[in-house]
Amino acid sequence: MTEVDHLVVLAGPSAVGKTHLIGQLRRGEVPALTEQFGLQPPFVVSSARDLKRLSQSAIETLVVHYDFLDQRQGPAQFQHLDGWFERSSTIDIITMHVPCDVLADRMAHRVVRSRNLWRREPSRALTRRIFRQAKKCWFYRQDARVNALYEEWYTCLSQRDISSKWELQSGSTEVTRTTA
């Protein structure tokens, strides 16, 4: 089991900007966030689905790229994070928000890029990716469903003893503390 000194979870649905923000943090392009959360590179980055593959016995700072749309699994949907919460000394949860129309547009661009790739090299994996992206694009066009997804996430957080919860709005590098 890996022990973590500082766990930072960047959470939000696909296309909200988690990967982009991680890149900016690694390059030192958002000094306010880097300083506020003590994210001095190098730090370890993992997606939620790859957490089981971490082999280090101890990690100083672990940044988890958490797509809570992909992780939905019914009532136990967020429980796989609990073990990491228990093995971490300090936890910061940063929930990222982008308007639904922006999410849908970003996902539509991903569909177009994937379709162009498929035209050059068709494959079943690419076909499945295009289908998943198109479903997400459709999902994001329904504000009520996206808002319900965020509510599920905040309900999950409210049921856990995590004192440092933050929100990052679209286009901003300033986080605000949340009471969820």
C-alpha cells in the first residue's frame, strides 16, 4: 500500500480542463495554485483508474485526475477513493466547473478529432472512443443531468471527513473554499 503525504484530487467531468491544469501546474504557469497547494514539481500524477498501478511505497505529493463522469458506478461509485483518503496525511479536493455548453463544445471537438483519426486508421478501439465521446457530448447538452452529477459528487464529499474542499470556475486560477 502506498502512503501519501499530500493528496490533491482534481475532479470534474470529461473536458472540464483537468489535464490542461495539470500541465500548467507542471510547467509552473499558475503560481497562485502551485503556492496555495504546495505543488512544487515534480509530483506524481495518476488517473483514478491507474491508482492501483502505483508501485511506490511512499509519495510526497500525488495529484489524481478524477473524472467523476467516467467513475459513476451506482451507490458505491466513489468508494474506491476512500482507501486513498485514509492513506493520505493531507487532502485537497479541487472540483472544476465549466458551463455545460462549453463542455459539450469541447467534447464535440474531441469527436471530430477522433473521427479524423479513424478515417486514417480505422479501429474498434477508436470506434468505441467516438461512441463514448458522442454520448458525453449529448449528456452535456442536458444541464439538469450535469448539475445532478455535480450534486452526486458533492454528496459524496459531504459524507467523508475531508476538510479542504475547493472549487475552480471556468477560466479562473482562483479557487474558492466550498462547504460541500
